[in-house]
Amino acid sequence: MARIGIIGSAGRMGQAIAAAVEAAGEVLAGGIDVGGDPLALAQGSDVLVDFSSPKALEANLDAAVASGTPIVVGTTGLEERHHWLIDGAAERAAVLQTGNTSLGVTLLAHLVREAASRLGEDWDIEIVETHHRMKVDAPSGTALLLGEAAARGRSVSLGAESVRGRDGITGARKPGTIGFASLRGGTVAGDHAVHFLGDDERIALSHFAEDRVLFARGALRAALWLIGRPAGRYTMPEVLGL
């Protein structure tokens, strides 16, 4: 049995992961939240799962590196500097970072990349995501993950091609751009759809999350897969062998 340490254990995802650990017959090594000691948790765990906040990421990565404990980072709202920190930590520890731990979303991203690579630039790409009213970041980490998949399929930079909002007289749509729209309300766990819009035809690839337990199960699978891996930066597609 593996000892799983949860960072952000009092949050919705932290609680769901704890339940998934128990259901799978693994061992909950403990959990921390704001003010907790990530190093002490890391030293008593075979793997860490971090669903806390971007501002806590550096300390959590430092703890993983210092203890040699692999870490799954599922925290969303990360900025470019956070990815630099992850790259640095991955030189000395096994780190798996993802905007979504759902196995279904992981496969969806693979399909999005394939579609974007095979359809021409005359097919417009728009990503629409819906989440509960309490979500604080937009676009969601999953929407950005799907956008990155589309951008890689086209061999372009998402940062250079993304359109995050439209208001007023925006002019005609610029060819090759990848658009995002974010909806917030109710208790929606997470709906995502990637639309490929061509002349006289459309393709929609979508995923609907009915309960956040699916993210917890995916996070646990990723954590168990990461145990024993050498230092490096890993991804959810590798967990599925994609």
C-alpha cells in the first residue's frame, strides 16, 4: 500500500482525494493546508498530491525536492513563473503537473491535438468551459490544457494565438486564433467543449464532469504511477500511455 500525502486537504478536491485513497485501500499519510509543514508531510509520504494554491507551490516543490518525494501538482491558476519552478524541481524530483487529472479529459486533449493537426487553419477553434459559481480562475486550467493541445497540433504558440474575450466591435475573426469562453454558475463540476468550425460543417469534442470524484480517482492513479519514477517532468498522457 502506498502512503499518499495531500496538500490542500481541507478543500473540495483534497477531501475527494482522501475518500478515493480510502476506497482504493491505500494509506492516507496525512494532509495539510495553509500554515502546514509540507516537508514533514513529504517525509512521511510515498507521494504528494497538491491541490492547494499557486502561492504555496514553491514551498511544496521545495519540500518534494528536499525529501525526494514525487509530487502531483493539480493546482490551477498557474502563471509562467510557476512553470519555471516546476521545471527546476523536476531536475531533482519526479513531478507530474496537469490542469486536469480526469482520465477522460486526458484522452480528450489527445483527440483535440489530433484534430487540430489534421484539419487546416481554415477550421476555426473555440473552447467553451462551464464551472460552478465559486471557481476563481478563468479560463479554467482544463480549457488552457485543451488550448495547448490544439496549439501543439498546429505547431503554434497558444500565447500568441489565444483570444480570451470579445466585447464591442472586434472585427472579423483572425484566422488561426484559438478562442476561449468561460461560463460560471450553479454547481457545475466542469463542462468543456472544443469546437472545430469549418465551412458548412462543425465538429465538437466534449467532456462533462458529473462529480469531482472522477478527478480524485485520476489524481490517485497519477500519484501511484509516479511512485518510483526518476526525476523529471511528467504528464497525464504518459499515465495513459499516450
